[in-house]
Amino acid sequence: MASASKSKYNSHPLENESINMVSQDGVSQDLSENVPHLPGERGITDKEVIYICPFNGPIKGRVYITNYRLYLRSLEMDSALILDVPLGVISRIEKMGGATSRGENSYGLDITCKDLRNLRFALKQEGHSRRDMFEILTKHAFPLAHNLPLFAFENEEKFNVDGWTVYNPVEEYRRQGLPNHHWRITFINKFYELCDTYPAVLVVPYRASDDDLRRVATFRSRNRIPVLSWIHPENKMVIMRCSQPLVGMSGKKNKDDERYLDVIRETNRQTSKLTIFDARPSVNAVANKLVLTGAIQVADKVSSGKSSVLVHCSDGWDRTAQLTSLAMLMLDSFYRSIEGFEILVQKEWISFGHKFASRIGHGDKNYADADRSPIFLQFIDCVWQMSKQFPTAFEFNEHFLITILDHLYSCRFGTFLFNCELARERQKLTERTVSVWSLINSNKDKFKNPFYTKEINRVLYPVASMRHLELWVNYYIRWNPRIKQQSVSHPLSHGLLLLSFRQPNPLEQRYMELLALHDDYIKRLEELQVANSTKLCDPSTSPSSPSEMMPHVQTHF
């Protein structure tokens, strides 16, 4: 990384600098006490509104818009309501009511968010109040449609950890024991000439030459040839990934592709089997009804030593990534650590070309685009389901997963921007933006699971039955202060389910209580130390014996 970019990682994030904003009356004001802000964040406008809260009714407040967020503070004495919404989370902005609207709070804006929030603001009908707010929000929530940069390129946060160094493909393959006598690392795609949506570093059979790879690429959608994702440390079975073969309507075959699959199959001397998992929608509707079920099947084939596995969907960047990454999470305990999971996401999703920009719609106003899909959200939901079934197997907690999802949408970091590695290289993303792993790894304690027990080579087989899947209340319904049992549409299901919200685990609840007590005692001890140091500085209050210097703290443990 260039020296100019290294300065981003020499301190903790700053969020207390003053921020100036020109109010509606043209007066510049310091909003450092009103609006949280990041380095590089600047104020755009502010306006008095009525927030139509779906739970508490209309609330009078003032909304502040910056180049990063929409922030609402209540102006009512009996309400402590605060909304803090990154503009990248906004999916759609619509006008509510017409110029002749009658009725209280019927004229304003309706905002739909990607994180399941729906915000409605009522505004005054005179003075073009709604038009101004609509235009400003539309411009800064969808910057790409207005030739503006995403906030990640304006963010000037500084961390003491460089998250971009988390993943090094060669080091990760070496951790798996690669290359070896049967598998080699190839740099044939160094300049993305073989496949423009694949990473620069690939692992392929040792017996396959680069010319063989070029011929195979012509028969695979988007040239995404079969390559290795993971190898079992003992039985040497592998998980491969690719896109669909271009068989066409006539069902044509390709001898180079068939020969390449034979080479993969014969690479493992213990068995000559290679199971192909076709995860295309038309097929997996019958064969793999839950994402988790398919991943379990992949993991079982590899773990048992029965067969190596080749996974593909249409283009190899959606359901393929879901199945390979979940199977690898079940098979390899390293990926259940904080750093290991970050590497898994960087490798199987970001580096191998999941279309984050298209699926999420970063900075794009076309909310009805058919390319949008919650593929990565489904994956994270599956990870959460696994963490509930195996509460000691994961180093990270659910706050870690929620933080990843929040910044999947926020555009605060560069991690999930663009569709492929080539596009990120062209935009010099690692030099111009900050990684979300910088935020997480600079304060890992916030994201650790207190019940984590490190185990080597333990394979996890979660129960994938819908009866055993829970609704992730702390994510999907976190905006609702009155959570009740209700019918909901779960992202892993094909319809409405009546799901009972899980009661807190008594052990978890007791642990959190003890943590709170611990924090309280630490705070009290610090206060006593400050008080004692003050007394020691005053000769008239100095203790007569050492025992008098010891504060008495009663504990409830």
C-alpha cells in the first residue's frame, strides 16, 4: 500500500470534531452537539419535520442531512427518539400526498430502507419544503446517479489496524497446505485476461496446463472455470467452484471441459468420485430446498471422504458462494474465528466476484432493478442460525454479524463496493477507502463470543429443518420496540411462518449481568482511585496507616 494511504491506520476513529451546516435561514451553525459525525462527513441541510413513528405516532423533530447520514432528533420534551440512518441504507424515496392533500400529516416523504426500516416524514405544504428535502435526499442517497462519489471515498476515519491486510490469497492457500504435488497456484489471471470476474490468484490441478485452462474457459459461463476453494487436511477431498457449462439448447459437449473434470476427479488417489452440485434456481428448487441443506450435503461428502465436490450455479457468484462458504464454515474451525470469518468473506464472496454493487444497489436509485437480491443476507442469516445451534463454536457474537450487514449497505467502507476484484483494482479501493475489518479488528472485544471454545477439526452439522430455524429478532425486528409473536416472512423460507421469538438463554443473560456488574465495579474503583489520589495530595487528609488507603468495595458475586 502506498505511503499516502497508510496514514489512515495510525489512530482510533474520530467522531468529535465540529461540523458546520448552513441552516434554512442561511446562518452557519456548529452542530457538534446535535449530530454525530465522521471525519470527512459534512452537513448539507436541516429541516423541521413531523416523524410519523409507526409505534408511537407523530413526533415533532428536526432532521439533519449530511453527505453520509439522515439524522433526526426529537424536539418534544417527553420523547428521546433519535434516528440515525446512513444514506446508503435508503432504497427508495417517494412523495407522500399531493398539493391539495387534506388531513393532518398527510403530506411529506415516504422512505424505504434496505435494513427493513420505513420512514415517513410530514412537512409543511408551503415554501417548497418537501421538494427541497426530496431533491437533496435523492441526490446524496443515490450519488452515482448524480455523478457524486460514494461516501467511502470521502471518509477520512483513522484506525490503528489496516483491515485490507486481513486476506492474502497465497497465505490462505498455504494455510491449507497448498500448493502440493497435486494442486498448483496459477497466476494465469494476474491481469484478469482469462476471467474478468475471478481473482488474480487461482488453484488448479497440477496436471492442467495454462493452455488447458484457456480452452476450458470457452465452455464455461463468463469464463469462470472450475477452481479449488478448499482442501480437506486429511483425506484431501476438495471443494471446487465454477459457473455453468455452456451446453446450449442442443446439449452440446466439450471434450476439453470433460477432460479437465477427469483430471480433477483423478487428482485424489483415495477415491475417483466427483459430485457435482447444480445450484441453479430451476434445479435447486427441487434438489436443495434450503441453503443450509445443500451446504450440509457438500460438507458431508467431503468430510466423510466419499467424494470431492464441484459446486456451480448459473454464473457461480450467488448460490455457489452460499454453498461453498457455508460448507467451509462447517468443515474448517479456522473460519469460525473473527479473522478466519473475515478471510472467508473476502475469499469466497468479495474476491470470487459476488456482485455486491448489483445485488445491493450501492448509490443506485433503481430500486426495482431485477439484479437486486438478498443473497449475502441469506448467507449471514445461515451463519447466525449455526451460531445459535452451536453457541461455543464461534469466536464472534451476533453484534459482529449485524455490524457486517449494517456496513454492507452503509457505503461507509470500501469492503463491499463494486462487483469484482478487477473493478476494485481499477478504483484503487485499498488506497482510497477504509476496510470494515479496520473498524472491527481495532476493537475485537466488542465482537467476541464469551462462550467460545476453540476446537480443531470439529465438523458442524446444523439441523436445517424449518422447525429448528429461528427468526433473528435482534436484526429483523430490532426497530420495533414492541416485539410480539407474529407471522413473518423468513428469508430462508418460501412463505409466511409463525415463529416464536427465542427467550434469552439463562446462561447468556447471567453472563451479561455479570459483565454489567464488572463494568460498574471498574468504574467505581476508578472513581475511588481518583478520590484517593486527591486526598494523598492534601497532607491534612493523608491516611495514618496503609490499611486506611484500601477502599472497601462490596461485591455481589
